[in-house]
Amino acid sequence: MATEFDYAQLEAITGGDAEFEREVLEEYLASAPRDVAKVKAAMAAGDPTATAAAAHGLKGASATVGAKGFAAIALELEKAGKSGDLSRAPAAFARLESEFGELVSLIRTHIARAA
């Protein structure tokens, strides 16, 4: 699921400029781990509001670059936080973490092909 990637979305935001596309993806690869860590910390603190906010940011960044599957998991975490019930959040976060490596690999392969 995390590897569901919308390359048309990426092309739309970069105007098809390969160099700009690479820059956008590299920035995402730099920021996404911090965003994932924010979600984890908010969940560990048992803070639904902070969980929702952190997941919302991760969802937005992921959807913007075309990482639709990953954004969908972040949306689950955002909804859990907004509901105030984090009981389902650990399972969603486990999927998020396990699929992150797959997403990173997919993006790195795309960057290498575009170079």
C-alpha cells in the first residue's frame, strides 16, 4: 500500500522538471523521518491532538509528492487522533513504520532513474 505512488502528481507539482523533481523527493526523504518520529512521540505521550497534528503534516507532505498509499496510512492516524481514541493507532503506526523503508527504496530508485 505505501508503495502506491502517483507519479502524475509528482510531475504536476514539478512541471515535469527532472531536477526539481529530484529536489522535491530528496527534501521529502529528509523531512519524512522527522515527521514519522513526531507521530511516534505524540502517540507515546498519549496525546491524540498532537498525534492528529503530526499525522496531518505527514499526510499532506506524502500526498503532495505522490506517496498516496503512505498518505492513506497517515490519514488513519490523523483520524484516530481527531477522534480522541488512539486504540487503533499502534496498528496503523506499525504499518506506517514497516512500509516506510519500502517507500524510501521506491523513491531512491525513482531518483536514480531520473538522474
